[in-house]
Amino acid sequence: MEGTSAIQLKGITKRFGSVVANDHIDLDVKRGQILSLLGENGSGKTTLMNMISGIYFPDEGHIFVEGKEVTIRSPKDAYALGIGMIHQHFKLVDVFTAAENIVLGLEGKGRFDIRSAGRRVKEISEKYGFDIDPDKKVYDMSVSEKQTVEIIKVLYRGADILILDEPTAVLTPQETEKLFAVLRNMRADGKAIVI
């Protein structure tokens, strides 16, 4: 499984009026790979990742997941395909705990078992090397902890293709090193990662 294509883009183009943000982009991200997209501000990196995660829809081109052509029209479609994006600006509810934020928005009937969710959060944390207290309120967290909650949120939902938009922009050098250690653990587990 490792080394096979997790996601491929062929000829992806996105325009906003007369501005061409992405012009016939080809990209191949393998299982067990960390791929870094580099470019100046405004070069189209985030726009490209937003098409993979269902925020934008490409004007031209094709997206393949596990070798099969797919249509991603929403973040819900992306999640169904195992794709999760961690945005540069976090989308968390400050008065909720880490576990509550992680399960917020999940579909289900009846009462949700937050204790069970907390145990699952701890399992994910231990598997990849995160350090997070599932019961800690977001308003008491550091920026690094908030980012950790966002990453665990996509893993909890089953993502195995992860997109991190400028993940080190808000971190200290020590936090950056810790993040990359966690990313290497995810890579070893066969995740495909784009930063």
C-alpha cells in the first residue's frame, strides 16, 4: 500500500474571474509520503488544497483518489474519501473541550458518549505522539494544542490523506520539531500528507 498514489491531480485549473489561480496543475501524492508545496504568497497553494478538500470546485481537470476519478463538491465529500484539511486559522469553539470540538458536527442519533470520544482521542494521541488532554477547554490551550485538536479532529473522522495549510506559521521552533515528529509517525502509518 505504501508508495501507491493516494491522490492525483491532472490538469487542475481554477479561475476567479480573469485571475488564474491554478493553471493545469498535475500532482501525485503517495501513501507514506509527506509532500511540501512551496511558493510565494498568492501563488495558488491554498486554492489548490481547497479544491482537494471540497471548498472550491476546479474549473478544469481531474482528481483521483486511490486511482479512481472522483468529484469533490464539498468538505463532506472530501471526508467521505478520507481527505481532511487542517486550516491555518482554526475552527474551534473556545468554551468546548478538545473532545467536544473533535466530535462536533459528527452525524449520529441519540445521545453522544463524550467519555468514549475522550478515550478514542487518547488512543489517536498515543498512536501518533500527540500530547493533548481531551477534557481541556480550548480557551486554556496554546496555539500548538489548538492545532493538535484540529489534526486529531480529521484523524478521528478517518482521514488518511491530510492537508495542513501553513502548519508551522504559528508555532515556535520547538513546537515545529514536535509537529514534524508526529507527521513522520503518520507517514510511517501510511498516511499521505501535504503541507
